[in-house]
Amino acid sequence: MKTLLKVAGILVLIFIALLFILPMIYKSEIISLTKKEMNKSVAAKIDFEDISLSLFKSFPDFNLSVENLTITGINGFSNDTLVNVKIISISIDLRSVLSSDSYEIKKIKLYDPDINLIVTAEGNSNYDISLPEEESGNNVEPEPEKDESSPFNLSIKKFEIINGNINYIDEQLNMHMVIQGLDHTLSGDLGAENVVLYTKTKINSISTTYDGVEYLSKASVAYNANIDADLKNEIYTLGKNELIVNNLFIGFDGSVSTINDDMNLVLTFQSKGNKFKDILSLIPAIYANEFDGIETEGTFSLDGFVKGIYNDNRIPSFELNASIDNGMFKYPDLPKSVKSINLSANISNKGGDVDNTIINISKFSMLLGNNPINSNFRISTPVSDPDIKARLTGKFNLSEVKEYYPVSDSDEIGGDLIVDISLEGRMSAVENEKFDEFLAMGSVVARNIKYNNGSLKEPVRISGAQMNFSPGYIDLVNFIAKNGENDIQATGKIENYMSYYMNDGTLNGTLIAKSKYLNIDKMIAEEAGDESTEAVTSDNVVHNSDPDTSSLSVIEIPDNINFTVSSTFDKLIYDNIEMEDVRGDLEIKNSTLNLRNLSMETIGGKMTINGKYSTVDINNPKVDFNIEMKNMSIPNAYDQFAMFRKYLPVSKKTTGLFSAKFSLSTLLDEGMMPNYPTLNGGGMLSTESIAITGLNSMNQIADNLNIDHLKNLSINDFMTKFKLEEGKLVVEPTEFRYKNIDAEIAGWTEIDQTIEYNLKLEVPRSEFGSDANKVLDNLIAQTNSLGANFSLPNTIPVNIVIGGTIDNPVIKTQLSKNAGSTTENTAKEIIKKELGNEAAEKAQKIIDDADKQAKYLIDEAKKQAKLVTENADDAVKLLQTETEKQAEALIKEGKKNGFVAEMAAKEAAKQLRKEASNKESDIIKEANKKADDLIKEAEKAASKLKKEAQKEADKVKK
């Protein structure tokens, strides 16, 4: 017996040693195999740094630990980490492992998990990482039949999250939620059919925005509950449930069960002993400003229920009651309070349809310092045809705001605002323009308003503004405002505002805006450390750098706004561009901004714009403009317009005025800049008198031709036509004159700044200097001594190709710097041409006569071919007519002899038509072949005739 115990002890020691040693020996193999198997089961990439299995950390339980686990998405989410957990710790009961028929997980702990959940605008989610059924099942063998005598069981006793963070972004709902410092505990036998679950949750900070509105800002949350879960019958009974958000306490109980595919809800909830301060804690703007020190009075209560069946077609009945009684809050360092806050609100639905919902705020009132606000609001049938009754009245002395609400020292606000608005009626009356059935009356009046939130250099002052409300429209009676030297006045009318606000109807309106002086640049305060927008180029020319579009984004034009603005600005300054006498109409309609006769005087001239900016396809915004410019400064245009710098760099070295008339259309990129490969258009540009000095390409041409004054050009009456083709600027052949030199230029500039221009010059002999002309005179004398009698022309043609890029042009000319020898070669070519003129004319006459005869032969052949095909067409038409007569006669005769005979006759008629169709094809083929043969023979004869004529012409030339 003693020996047996000794052996057993040794075996236990060996077993324990193996538990410690084996994971160390095969650790890398275990980790590699685990990662491989885990990644097979999901559509994501799973990785971790380390994994360990130990009996010693939690004896007598196994402990499995995984360190730095990450789950990263694939495809469109390959750059997004879904989960990052510092440590996952799992404790497994050793006895349950040894029993082999059930496994008990005592505890699962997640330390410092970061979870990042994303739903795209298209509805794709990064957390949907399950494999498709057919993919996940390809390599999975069928599970063996279970032995009912020893069923497999898995139970989990406790699950914990420690210091978790969750970031949830839903682009479909335009929602963003951030949870920080999440601690969560769930305990109970999760493997049992009947279990009481205990849950405890604490969140240090939760912030939520929905559709651009912030509903919670760094709120704290605590939730404690026990749930009696009957998993077999799917009945969940809520016991003690307590929810605390900031200071607001809500308790609720009831049950949730499943009946067939429907959900049966029986829930009640109520706040217990809440003070008015507790509900204030949920308001982000108040909670964020010294909330703990706020003095409050009053009570708040909240209660309600949800009872009934919920499914895709039905909602349960519900009711929510909320009230505030004599609420008040006061900031500790401010002299006045917001007081006499009273609220009575009820939201209810008898069940079945969402349209049965009634929202009734029978009372809401408060005093902002000494400024009273009173309102009530009721709406029923909110889905089918909202029935509205509402009233809002208030009088605000805005200069008192700082006395009851903390405002930044940089903020300025003052003036009086008076509001009195009443609404009553159904939305259908507004939509059908039955304005006598809908009451909408009242006004908003502003007097001596002063406002600055720190982003403006000087405060905005509204000396007077009034909007009057009626059922059909809002009448902007007047609006008069100033901002430093800037002023603006406006009047107008807004129609269909109720349908727009309640049912996304179309908002119609007209506005007339006027200003004597409006400097937008000076209205906006400069950010500290902003650098000047001016830049100095390598040529020491100062101009505005291209705008930084990194912060720009596409401005979407709503599809349900139809607005017309007539504007008159005596002087308008924007982005350092001064514009005077700005007039025109802007129309917003169907996701498009239309500009109509928008005219202005700017950079020394006048500009008129007609066209549109469209966001019908928000992913491909588009502009389509017709622009006319008159007598505008060329250097200023280069300084202000990016397209001049991109396509016309010559304007950098040019002085003078220009006029232009052109169209352009292009898609815009995400920074509201042209997508140049889609840029198309064209027009004309003209100048009366310009000077070009120091242009690199002209300097090279002047040096090559040894004509120094080409470096400083003065050109009068220049006019060119151009096209824009998918971002490529094409300049059509354009003639101009510089001093006594006639010129022609044509070419193009590509998007990548490569260029190719052809410049043709007719240069007088006198421009080449005395040395070059002496050579020409000697050649003439030598030629005439042989019996000739002619003189050279007074001008020498020069062809120049300007290639390379805008920044680095490459010049190729017919003449080199050795002007004498090159001019001599050119003169020899001209002499040769003159001596051969007579023979060439005679030879050319032979060729021209042959061409005429060849053309006659081909024309006659084409006439004959046309006659052949016309006759064939007539024959086909005749055959078709006769065939149809015979077919109809067969069918008619068959009908006389009964159904069977009629069917046989129809089949015979069908065969007759088929044979006729084949004959028609043969006739057409034969006619076409004959016509082609006639033309080919004529072309062969013409070719032979021209070859013989060429031989005769060559003999004459020799």
C-alpha cells in the first residue's frame, strides 16, 4: 500500500509538471495553430501577441489568458481595428474538464477593451464578420450524433468588462456615440434553462449626437438589474432595475416574452424622488458649465408604461408623462436666475399604429431673468396628416443673458427680441394651399441687436428686423444690419415653410439684398499665427497663392429649396478681390444654383457670369458657366485666377488689358476645385495693346534668330479662339503682327503642363543684319549671271516649335545662331524653287488634266452603279407585290374548304414568301456586285491614267 501511494504521488507530480512544461515546449506551435483556426472561422483578421494556459494562477481551475488580441476588418474596413483587448482571462473548472460531459467557465474577463463599430452610408458594418454559410461550411465535417446518455453542456458563471471604450459611428442614421470607462459585470448560470441574471454596469462618460444635435455630453451612467430568464419559454422578468444618468434616477420593471414571432412587452417606469437639478444634468449646454455649483429649486417627475405586442406591423400602447414644478437654476457667480420653470407633457399611443401617437405639451413657461417665455404644443396623427396646435410668446432683453447664463468674455450680445406666433390646423390644408383652414399668425421683431461670438472682427448690429407669419408665407418686412463698415439690407418672402418643416416639402422664396459696402475678408477674425496668402515666385512676382482647399468640402444644394435672390452690391470684397457694382440674380432650385446675369466691375474691367452649379449627383458636383470679361487687367487676372496661372503663364510677364468670352463646364473635386480631365469649353480672347517682357521662350527665339528686340514684344489688335477639351487648352491658328513681322501661332497646353505651340514668322530680310543680306545679294548676282532674271522675296519664312513644359520650354527654330550660313541655305532653296517654276507649272497642268479625266470616269461609273441598284430595288418591290397577291389568294381559297385546308394554304403561303425572299436577296446581291464592279473598273482606269500623266509630268520637269 505504501508503494502504491508513492507511485500515485509520483504520477501526480509528473502530471503537474507536464501541465507546466508542455505549453512552454510547444508554445509557438500552439499559438500558430490557434491563429490559423480562428481566422478560418471569420471574415476578418485576428491576431494576438501571446497565449498561456496555467493551472497555478487559479488552482484548482485552469486559467487561459490571451494578450493584446486584435480583430481587424477586411475589404473596405482593412484600415479599421474592430476590437483591441489588452488581456482576455478565462477560468475553467478543472473538475468539469475531467468529467468530459460538461464544461463550466467560472469567469471571463476583458481588460481594457477598445471596440470600434462602424456602419457606412451604404449599410455595411465592420462588425459583420461572419462567413457566408456556404463558405463557412465548406470544410466542416458533419457533427457526430450525440450520445443522449451523456449530453455536452457548457455553462458560464460570470462575464466582466474592465475599463472598456466603445466608439460607434452610424453614417446611415448620422449618429455618433462615444463610451469611455465602461465597467460591466454579468453573473448567473448562463448554461441553465432557468436562471437569474445579475448585471451591473457603470460608464464614466457617454456622449451622443444624432443628426447633428448633441443629446448627451460626457454623461455618467449606472445600471443595476436582475433578470429572471426562462430561456426555454423565452420569458424574461425584470426585477430590481435602476438606471441613473448623471443625477437622474429611473426605476422600471415588468417582463418581455416571445409569442410566436412577436414580442410581448409589459413594462412600467418612473423616476423616484428626482429634483429639478437631476433633469438639468441631461442638458449638455448646462451640464458643461459649472454644473456642480448651480443652485436649483423645484421638482421633476417622470413615469410611463409600454404594454402590448410589437412586430413589423404593430406597436404596443405606451404613455410617457413628464412634469416640472416651479423649477429654478442659478449659476453661483451670476446675479440673476432662470426661474418659474413649469412643464406638463404627455406622449401617448393607444397601440397598433404609430399614427395614433399624440404629443401634448400643455404647458411650458419660464422666466429668463425678467424675460418671460410661454408656449404650448399639441400634435396628433403625426404620420398621415399632422394636426397641430401651438403657441409661443416671449420677450427677450438679450443684454441680460450674461446675467443668468455664463457667456465667454469674447462674446457680445444685446438688443430686444419679441416673439408671438400661433399655429393651428392640419398639414393637408397647407399642402393643398387651403390657407383659410390653417391658422399661422404672428411675428418676430428684432431691435438694436448686437452680436459677436469672437469669430468676427467687429460685432454685427441689426438696427431693425421683422418677420410676419401667415398661413401661406413668412414676410421679411425689413432687415437692416451693419458690421463695421459693412452694411446689408434685405426684404423678401418665404412660402410653404410649414410643409417644408413638417413634411420635407419644397421651400419657396424670394429675397432682395442690397449693400453699399461689404468686405467679407474683414468680417472674419484672423486666426492667430495665420500666414499671409501672398507668395513670392522665383521670378520675383508677387501674387496670391492658390487657395488651400484642404478645409473645403462640397456644398450641397438641397433639392427641396426653390429660392431666388436679387442682389445689388455697390462694392464687394472677397478673397482680396475687389468687385464693384455687383448685380444679378441667384436661383436655387432642384439641387442647382443658377447664376443669371451676375455682373461686376473687377480687376480693372467688367465681368458677367451666367451658368449653374449643380449637386444633383452629390458625388460629382458640376459647374457650367458662360463668362464674359471686358477690358480686364492681365497681370491682375494672373494674380487672382488659378486658371490663368495654369493655362496662360505668359500673362505673368504681360501688361495690358484683355477681353474674353468663353464657356466652361467641369466636375468639381472634393475640395471644390475643377476636376481638370472633365474640363470642356471654349471661346475667344482679344487685346488692343499688350507688352510681353522677359518671357523665357521669346528670349530663346530672339537669341536663335539674332533679333534682339523679340525679347520685348508690343502687340496690337490680337484676337484668338481657343477650346478646352478634357482639360486640354487648344489655341486655334491665330494671326497677329509685331512691328514689321507677320506671325501666326497655334498649339496646346495639356493638364500636366506639357505644351506644344507652332509659331510661324515672316521676317523681313532687313531684320537679319548686313552680313546675312550680303550673302543673299551675292547668290542673286551669281544666279542672274547664268541667264536668270529674278530677285529674292523681301521676307524669309521661319517656323518655330515651342515644346517641353510651361516651366521649362524647349525651342526649335529653322534658323540657328549662325545666321549667315543658314540664310545662305534658305536662299538656295528659294532660287531652286524660282528656276523650276515654269516647268513645274507645265507638269502640274498635265497632272490636273489627268485628275479631271479620272474624276469624270469615276463619276460616270457611280451614276451607272446607282441606276443598277435602283432597277434592282424596283424589281424587288414588284416581286414582293406579286408574291403577296399569290399568298393572299392561296389563303382565301383555303378558307373556302375548311379549317384543315386553311392551315395548309397558310403553310403554302409561308413557303411562297420564303422563296420570294430568297429571290429578293439574290437580286440585291447581283445588283450590288455589278455596281461594285463598274466602280472598280472605273477606278482602275483612272489610276492608270494618272500614272501615265505623272510620267509625262516628270519628263517635263527634267
